[in-house]
Amino acid sequence: MSRAAGVTEVTDADFEAEVIGAELPVLVEFTADWCPPCRQMGPVLTALASEEGDRLKVVQLDVDTSPGTTNAYKVLSMPTFVVFRGGEPVRSMVGARSKRRLLEELADVL
């Protein structure tokens, strides 16, 4: 998977520990190597992780290698972003977006 710099890659195996058990709100990008819009999100997620790292954890999950988590949250299209807070999904967004728009959508979660 083409991982964004500064962004943790999570899998079915460690999703519980990395996302559900996280202290901070977590933005999960459900992504895939074969998805061009997902690749476009790389720099956006890298910037978000470096700028908001003290308030928000940013992770990526490859849908092809982690089908269990993907199916559990009924993710059908890539990229899908799901925000988890206190172990619960509180917001879901589908499709690539600009950093500004993403920050606007995350404003009430942070």
C-alpha cells in the first residue's frame, strides 16, 4: 500500500488496539492500491497528521488486506474516511476531498 508519510497503517489484527482503544479521535482512511483518488489523498493525510497530530490520530487501512474491518464498517467505496471517538464511529465521509474541506468536516469532532 502506498502509505502517506507520518500516517500509521492499521490492519484487521491491530485495528482494535490502534483505533478502538485510542485516546485521541482517529481518522481512518479505508484505502486501496488500485484507487487513484486514494493516492491523491496521501499528501492531504500527511499534512493533516503533522499539523493535527496532537489532537487527531490519522491512520490508513488497506481494504484488500483487511477485509474483516472493511466489512464490519460496511465500507463499499474508496476512499472512505471514518472518524472514531471513544471507540465509536462518529462520522463517515466518502470520496477524496481537499485538506480544507476535510478540516471543516472534522471541526466538530476535534
